[in-house]
Amino acid sequence: MFDVVAANPHFYLMLGVLFVAAMVARRIPVLRTIVSIAFWGAAGLLLYAAVVERERFDPWMARIAAGLNMDSQQVAGEETRIRMSRDGHFYVRATIGGVERRLLVDSGATITALSPATAAAAGVEVKPSVFPVVLKTANGTIRADTGEVRELRFGNVVARDLAVVVSPAFGDIDVLGMNFLSRLKSWRVEGQTLILTPHHPQDAGSGATTATGAAR
């Protein structure tokens, strides 16, 4: 078990300066008010940054982010809009066979790839292929087994019977590839937002698995 604590040292330096200024300004009412406003503004920014950063790792924080409209994944009309992560990539929070996972969206990946842990948790039956599946990755060539996800759901998008590859070489990374993206009516990137439009948008607030919610 581990925890992640990350902060910008310059931000703490600014808080320290504001604290010192507050002590100096105690005898000057006008300056005291200005410093107080600045101090609470900085504290608010720190809280905002903490929630945004931690929601990437903590499901509880993710729910807080969604409630504060800070979510990186939102449904707007017939579109699901994904905000670019700080690492320059796009991620979706999807439910795979009833299990929630964070997946990297990669248009350079031919097929959707799952880690063994995700495949096992989602109940994906992994079958060694008669002809081995060999994939080229940034770390070289790897062998992978195949499987099929019965249902993958996020935003207003649902994909069923989605072919996947599974390999320990993926570590704990799960990837949405082109075999998923090609099912959509359209997908595009505008600025720092990935916009996904399914053929038949699913009600984002519904847990139903009707055919009208399918990506295609």
C-alpha cells in the first residue's frame, strides 16, 4: 500500500510569504484585510489543486471532483468530452464488466489492451491464440493472449463484445485502442479536449444496457 503526495514547492513558499506578511500587517487594518484575502485565495487554490491531482488516484476524490464540476470527463449533449491530463495524454474512467478502471486513449494502438489484473477483475476470459499475437511496443516486441470484453461503458458511450489483448508486459496500464475508436460515430481533438461521439448516445445517468446505448 502506498500514498501519493505531490506539491509545488513554490506554492508553499508563497503561502509562507503570505503568513509572514499577515503577521507584519496585524497592526495595519487595510493591509491586514488585503493579506487575509490573498491568504484565503491561495488556500483555495491549494485545495483545488489537491483535489484535481488526487482524483487521478483516489476514487473518493474523483467523486468530489465531479461534484465540484472539476471532472475531466463530462457528457455534453451527444458527446463525451475528455480533458487532457497533465502528462499530455487522454484518459477515460470506464466500467469494464462492472469494474471501474482508468484507461489511456491511444489512437496509435491497433487494439484495446488490458493488464492481467484488470482482465481478471472484469471477468474477461483470456484465451491463448492458435497463432500467437505479437505486438510491437516502445519497449520491443511482446506476446499477448486474446479476450473479449462483454461491455465497456463510460460517459454516454457503451461498447460490447470488444476484442482485447492481455499481457503481463502491459504492467498495470490499460489502453483503449483503435478497434474501440473506430466504433464511434466520430472522435476528434479540439485544443486540450478529446471529443467522442457514439452512434447511439447512452443516457449517462442510466445503468441500462439497451442496444441503443452501443457505440455502434
